[in-house]
Amino acid sequence: MIIATTSVQATTATAAAVTVPEVRGERPVKAQQILEAAGLKGEFKSANPGAVAGSIPNRGPGGGECVVATTDPAVGAKVAPGTVVTMTSSEPGSMAHPGHPC
């Protein structure tokens, strides 16, 4: 009599960590594209009381172009794929409101 046995090993697939790419200084739409290409999601948080929550900023109160100022998690952080990266923007080019949030 021959007895055959088999063993099955269960493995849990874990997704590799993704590094938050550098998007500071980028225009908001481009920054979101960079994050999406890295497998992350972008969201905007505005310190400007007149801004619509979650909307992509375009122009600042001084008429200058908005650019990404900060990210959370920070640039270079290792995070899980699909993590939401919260970005804030500022209007660095405006003479009337230098560094003013968009």
C-alpha cells in the first residue's frame, strides 16, 4: 500500500511599498498625474478659506499660479499602494501674496 501526502503552503501576497514622489513645486493637475502614475491618490487641502474643499486649485488670490507646497505623507515616505497623499498649495509667484495659500 502506498500512501501519498501533499502539503500546501499558504502565502499572503503583500504589495510592495511605494515611495511618495517629489511633487512640490508642480502645478496641481501635474502633481496628481505624478501621484497616480506611482500608484497613489492625490487630494488637496486648502488653507484658503474661500477655496472649495477637495477642488484642484488653479489661481491664487493674487492671480498667480498655484503650485504644490507640501504633502502628507512627506515626499520620500514609503506607503502602501493606493494611499491618499494630501497636498496643500501656495501661490509663490504673486507679488501681492507671496506664499499665500491657494
